[in-house]
Amino acid sequence: MTQAPPAAALHPFDHALALEPAGTHRYLGHTSQDYWNMIGPFGGMTAATLLQAALCHPERLGDPIALTVNFAGPIAEGPFEIEARPSRTNRSTQHWHLALRQDGEVTTTGSAVFAVRRQTWGTGEAVMPDVPPADTLPGMGGFAPVRWLGRYDMRAVRGGKPAAAAGTEHPDSLTQFWLRDAPARTPDYSAVAAWCDAFYPRIFLKRAGFVPAGTVSLTTHFHADAATLAALAGQYVLGSAQAQVFRQGFFDQSAQIWSAAGELLATSHQIVYYKE
Amino acid sequence: MTQAPPAAALHPFDHALALEPAGTHRYLGHTSQDYWNMIGPFGGMTAATLLQAALCHPERLGDPIALTVNFAGPIAEGPFEIEARPSRTNRSTQHWHLALRQDGEVTTTGSAVFAVRRQTWGTGEAVMPDVPPADTLPGMGGFAPVRWLGRYDMRAVRGGKPAAAAGTEHPDSLTQFWLRDAPARTPDYSAVAAWCDAFYPRIFLKRAGFVPAGTVSLTTHFHADAATLAALAGQYVLGSAQAQVFRQGFFDQSAQIWSAAGELLATSHQIVYYKE
């Protein structure tokens, strides 16, 4: 047994993820100012924390395959309760019901599928974009009031912070950046869940400026096993995100997360509310 | 008031969708042989029926924006009970918890987000593939024991039933086909939910043959309003589906559904179990 490190050594992500068991299928957590967005927590941190409740549950089977998180209402600064309940456990798969509540009110709902991965025939069909290495690119400019951006080291390949005149329609909404936690942290499934939401809303790029927008529903599919994630250690991963359609107050946003070695670690799809 | 048509005139899809209220947030349904797969119902029909329970719920607000369905266990031929419960209702959005049970056991879980759509700035970014019209293409060959395929008229543009020698690795897993219900039916959100799962598993194409496979989790984002769907009447829509990665027993499959006029009606993403 090694002694637990002092609290000061805890990575901000692990601090934000921390959950205290509070009865059957229930955990208590607290929002983190380190991962604060503008008027609530960074949605990726909320997704990661919901997943973490299933990951640390004593009945957990296997590793995450799919995670859906629905952002139903605002989360205030302060404590919250997560319900993580297995809906059904099979021989090699497990289905989870997830909910986050504050003062008894549901703010976030979700589901996850876990499974025991096994070696099979496999192949990648999508090909990692050919991009310059992270260390040749400058850090991506932040959006001033958004604190969680400081918890990531982003190196934009294309589609960084919108630079064109506001209101100019950009031909595409594609952002590609190298990404790692800041400070660097060996990733796990929770980290990947957060990464998948680390792209600013595609409408900011498409419209070259700020538009009120917020994720409504986020689904992530995990394609890497735990050993693959652990072997990444503090390396950058490549993130890519693009929208397909903006219509009647909602747009979609699909993301890919690649290892530097070209392995597709996760794909993620969200639908986002916008007001314009 | 017009008289209800005789039961014989009911479209098989409407017959399969039929739900009987059975108390607060509960509905009774029955599997349909018209939409039978090999050892259970067509997953698209299950997704459509879960969505239908929210659509016909007296507390429903707005129209579907997102639907996630997790296939947790087998569904046997016979009756089932659906729970469709609003988790949270806001001014213009509503979140749903969905579950399908047989004999008290959860076979399927899900969630949906509904919202009131409104006119905003909008644009399509993805472009509909340039393909020949449906009426110039032959009907797509079916897979003999799969009954639900008879309930769709599919005209393959590319990636129809695998023709190469089994075990040959196909360079891509892209299928494009024109699709409509058979007999033709004016679509609604439930129809779109089913269409998004109408693509045979991508691994059949990639590996040029049958591989045991089944959808684990399916998420659909709806981009069209009800009037747009109704105006399609009996027209074909163009469906497109492709995988990005096959690894350790799971592959992903992303689909797009386009109107013939080039409007992206829905995008859908699933993760599929395979044994190979």
C-alpha cells in the first residue's frame, strides 16, 4: 500500500470528479470552479462525472461503450447528487440509468452502456487527418470568461477562435486541434467523455462570433480499451468537430478524438440549442 | 368528423406502433411479425415505438429533437409495456425517460428530448450526395429470413447487399439507398426513427458476408419539423450509412436521411456489437 498523495497534489480533473457514496446507487459531488463555463459547469465535466459514478459503482461490469447525457436544466454552483443505477446486467454488457439532481430537481439525465471488450478482427475505416505536430502550433486563444478552457492545452490546426468579422458566414464549421489536459494527465474514460465536449459551439465558427448556444444532448461512443488510454500518458490527442446542419434553433456537432498514433479513440455527437 | 377507417386499412407500421394507455406514463403494445428481424423485432421499430409513447403522451411538449435507445436484452414475440415519463419539462424543452419491459424485465432503455422549434437563421453544411433518381434503380435484394425488409422499398445507389466473396474486405462500408415505407406512408417522427436503423450492419458490407451483430445503442437527432415530414408524403428519402471503426467487438455506424429536395432530415449514430 502506498500512502494517498496530499490533497494539493490532486489534479483539478480528479478533484472535480470526486464522488462520495451516499447510499444505494447514489453519490454526492460538488461543482468545480476549475471547470466552470459561463453560467454553469462545463458540460464535458458534467458528462465525465455522470460516467464516473458508473465507473466507481461496486456493481460495474466492463468498460464504457456508449454514453448519452441530456442537459435538462441549469446546474448551480454547489453540491449535487448523482443516481447511477444498473438497468440491466447481462453476461458481458451492462446498461446504466444516470441522473444528476440538485435540491431534488433533475438537471441532467443520461444512460451508459458498458461491456467487456475482447480481441476480434478489427479495422479502422476513417483516417486520421494529416496535420502538423502539436509542438509546432501555438496555443489556441481562449474565450475570456470561460474558466474550463484553462484546464486544457489546445493547439489549433484549423478552426481556432473565430477571427473573421462577426456575422460573416464561414464556409465550414470544422475545427481540428491537438488537446491534452492542463496540467497533463493520463487519460481514462472520464477524461475522454470530457474531451468530446471540448469544442466550442460550431455556430461560433460558422457565424464568426458569439451566439447564445448550449448542448441539449450529447452521445459518445468509446472505441479504445483502458490500456490504450493509459498508454497515452500525457500525449496530445487530435480532436476534430464539425456540424452538418443548423436549423430552427438547433445544430448538430460530430467529433472525433484520435491518438497521435492514428487510432480513433472516441466519436461523439451532440445536438445544440442556439438563439439567432 | 370522418369515420375511422376499418382496421384492415391500417398501415402495418401504424399497426406495429399501436399503444394502449395503461396508467400513468405506461402503455401496452405488442410486437409485430411485419417488422420481425431474425430473432426479435427490427430495432428501428422498437425505437419508433418508444418514441411513439412520448409522442402520444398527454403531457407532450413540442417535437422530437434527440432520441437514444439502448438495446439491453432480447424482446420476445408478444406483448410489452412501455414507460414514458417526462423527467423534466421546461418552457420550450422536455426530457423523457423511456423503458420497454416484458414480464417486468427491462429489455430496452432510452431517453428523448423534445422541443418547440422556431424560425431562426439556419443553413445546411453537409451536402446531399449526387445520386441517380430512385425510379432509375432496381429494388435492393433482401436478406431472406428478415421480414421487416419487406416493409421498406429500398433502391440501392451503392453498397447494396454484399456481392463480393465472403471474407473479402471491402474498402469502405458506405451504403446509400433511396428508401420509403412499403406500402408508401406519409412519414412522421416515428417513421424517421425507424428509417435511421434501416441499414444492415456495416460489418456485413465490410466483411462481405453475414457476421453475428446487433445494435447496442442508437442515437438519432431530428432536424426537420413536422410540416416538412408531412410534405414528403410518399416520396423516397435518401439514406446513407457508414462506419468509422471496427474494434474489439464493436463498430460505429453513422447515418443521414435526406429528402429528395436535399434537406437533411435526420442524422443517427449507433454502436453495434459484432462477433468475428
